[in-house]
Amino acid sequence: MSKNYTIVSGLWDLNREGRKFEEHYIPRFKEFLKIEANMILFAPASLEKLIWEHRSPDNTFVKIFELEDIKQLYAPHWDKTQEIRKNPDWYNLTGEGGWLPNSPQASLEYYNPIVQSKMFMLHDAVCYNNFETDYYFWVDAGLTNTVPATHLGENNCLDYLTECSNPFLFLSYPYDAADEIHGFKYPEMNEIAGKKVKYVCRGGLFGGHKDQIREANSTYYSLLTQTLERGLMGTEESIFSIMAHKEPNLYRRFELDGNGLVVKFTEALVNKDVKLVDIPKNSKLNKKVSIWDLKKLKTNLYILTFNFPKQLEFTIKTMEKTPEWLEKPHLVLLDNSTDEKAKAKNKKIAKKYKFEYIDNGGNIGICGGRQAAADHFDKSDADYYFFFEDDMTSNPPSMEGQFCRNGLRKFIPDLYNILHTIMLKEDFDFLKLSFTEVYWDNNIQTSWYNVPQDIRTRDWPNYDKLPTTGNDPNAPRTIFNRIDSLNGVAYINGEITYTNWPMIVSKKGNKKMFIDTKWDHPYEQTWMSYMYQETKKGNLNPAVLLASPIWHERIHYYKPEERREN
């Protein structure tokens, strides 16, 4: 069998009660290390000697990873996890004297950060790509506690994983719940999954093709963030179960017995008789968008600039590093400049990079320029448009493998086509291009600050008082409806906040947002309030990428008194 796969695992001593590390885990780990396969191992320095006693650098990469490194990897979720873990409302879900208070996820500081980072480590292994394989699988280092070592060693059963892992494999077992699963409230799990949860997906063995792992990681990250923000927590298996219920066509399953033991699966691998659960007939399948569909589209790209040609050219040069931005759309430069020398230079830049040049007749402000783009697009024959300010830059390919403060990718290959495919597939009115922004992130519902008081009281009756000054760290979070993905790029829709950050907008979306209703002197806050209310009414269908490929980079600054909204 081909060795076109890599096993990923990790091991740390958490002083788990009743399981002495040297007696319980180390013997199993030694058996695990005998597996004849490529391995990427996350482990503390104290285990490195043991690993090299059993492994060769030819098929093994060791990433030295201490508990503090786990904390860093899990940093966006650390504080919320610890807050929930110590909350009596959570650990008493099973009643006083129940199992949850003494469980490892409640009693051990690092237990959930480790198990809930398995997907992140699997994704990191894909990024490392040490052995240039197409398939990656997380396998618990202590798997031989319940699986005969001969299955993994003599029988080499894992060699057959790739045959049943297109595109992604979970192992599940039936679960009849009432109140909670692993500490995760059951009614809320059903709500998020969009159906009754009838099985739990194991965290001891999972994985698949590298492209699907990228997609799964984005979905997992978003679900973990969303659920923790709501005070919901189980283990990694809770999130896996939600993913599998939501998209059974992407996350295929092998069904274990009710005891959840993985040995049933390894026996099937040994016998080359793995039968996956059929995809439900009513499962949502992705709408296919052809290359021909994309080629037929016309798109405008607008850049609004003001008085600093060097700033404009700096931004255009970032787009040059991802040529699709400048080669595929019709380019339009909207010039708010009041300096005649700046205008002259901007005209030369427009000619150099093949932009249609439009003089706005003075400084009509950021929102004035935004409205000008909407009006121009409405009269054009284009299907979609992008709007950029001259300090909104495109992250270059050199940022591939880098992540924003929310742990989301900074660079997306083939982003232009992916964005258009998503818009065609989902029929969104607008899709924001970055989840992470300078001052706000899209998990914060900033419309809360700007809607009329009666709307604030209606939608947030228990939290409708604005701070006297500054921002409120407890401002309401964005309500998301559904996470989906395309070619490894995840996106999420729901009550997405409008801002002037770059987005792709459809023809009908632009009409609903900027044409049917107009203000003489709009502010960004005006549009934010209006579009939130339209979204609540069901009139707007917005979304945001679970990625951050656009950033704010200003290299030339104008005087504060020159800044205008309209």
C-alpha cells in the first residue's frame, strides 16, 4: 500500500488522576511509535529522547511543544475555556455529585486546551508538509489502550485509511442524550447542528485529504469560537459531532458500537471491509459553479483615493503581488483629491495600471466616495464589484501560512475566483473580505452602538445601555447562522455588521444597500444601523470570510481636519 499519509499526534503529562503517566501512557506510546508510517509528533522536550529511540528522522518530525506552547496555540480560546471550566453553572450541569465536576475537562487546566487543539495541530502538520503526503490523520498516542498493537504494527491497518477518507473521516458512535453531551448542553447542540444530534464523533482518530483538512479547520475554529462565546463547552468531540451532523456529505463516518471503542474500525481496516455511513438523501450538496459561469461574470474594482499618490501606488503594488486583482476586473479610480498636483499624479497612475479615472470634484468624503462607487456600478453592466480605500491592501503570497490575531489565514490562493464562486453559490448580497479588522472583529456586533434606542432595546433587552464613554468590552456578539466552506476557505453568514472595509457586492445587493434608500450625508454608522435592520427583516443576506486576506496599511497621513465622512 502507498504511504501517501502522515500520522499526527501528541503527548503531555497532565497528572491525570488514576492514570500515572509512566505506567499508563508511556508503554502505549512506545507501541504507538512502532507504527511504520510518516509521523509528525507534538511533544515536550522530555519525550524527545524516547521518540528517537524508536523512530527515524527519515519518517519522523518532532515539533517540541511544551504546555506553554499549547497555551499559545490555543490563546484565542484560553480565557473563555478557563472561565467556563470554573463556572458552577457549567460543571454542575450533571447535578451536584454528578460526573462533570471531577471530569478531566473540568478539573485539569490543560485538558480541554489540548484536546480542542487536535484539529489545529493536524492543520499545522498539513502546513509543515514534511513528507509531502496528501492525507493526514490525527491518531491518539494512547490508541493501543483499546486497539491491539498488532492492528497498527504487524497488520499495518492504517495504510488503508486513505481508501476510506475522501474527503474527511470521523468515527462515530450512537448517543442517546437528554440534557448534555460531555458537558455541552444538548438543546443548544441540536440548535447549532440544525438537527437532533444522534451520535458523537470520536477525537482519537480522524482526518483526511489535506485540502479538506484546511476547510475542516476553518469550520472547527469558527464553531469553537461561537460556542465558547455562548458559554457552551464539551470537548473536541462536541464540535466534531456538530460538523458531521451539519455536513454529512463532507464529513463521512464509520459507525462504531455503542461503547465507542475504535477497535471495530481497525478490525474493518485489517479485513479491508470498511463500510461508511451512507450520505442522507436530503443532505445539502454544494451547488456546482463552472469555470464558464465565472468567465461570463463582469466585475468592477473601485479604489477611493485622497491627496497622496504614493499611498495609492503602494496599495496597487500590493495587489500586483496577487495579479488577479488587477487583471480580471474593470478597474475604476475614484479621486477625492483637492491637491491639483496629486490629481495629476493620480491620473498618471490610473493610466499606468489601466484604471478608469473619475474626478469626484473635491473631497466628498469616504462615504461620499462609497456612494459614488455604488452609483457608478448600478449604471454599469457589471455583475459584482469590490470597493477599496487606498489604504486597504491585499496580503501577498509570502503570507501563506501566516494567521491573524483570530487564528485565521492571511493569504488565500485563488481568492478572486473563490469569492465569485461563493457569491454565485450562496446568492449573498455582500461578502466581507476580512474577519479581522483594525479596531473591531466581526464577532462583535458593532451595530449595537449605532441603532436607534428602540431597536437596541428590542434586540438586546437585557443589555441595551451604551457606555458613557469609550467601547464596551461586553458589547453583544454577532449572531451567526451557518458556516460553510469552498476549496478550503470558510465563510459564515448571519447578522454581519456593515463597515466600509473591502467587500464584494452583488447587483441586487448594491441596489438594496445604496440605491433604493439614500441619505444626503451618510455616515458609516448610518449605513451600519440601516443594514443591520434590513438584515433582521430578512431583506439583506450578508456574510464574511473566515479569513483575513486584506489589511489596513497607511504610509502617508493627512491632517485630521481633512478627514471627511461625506
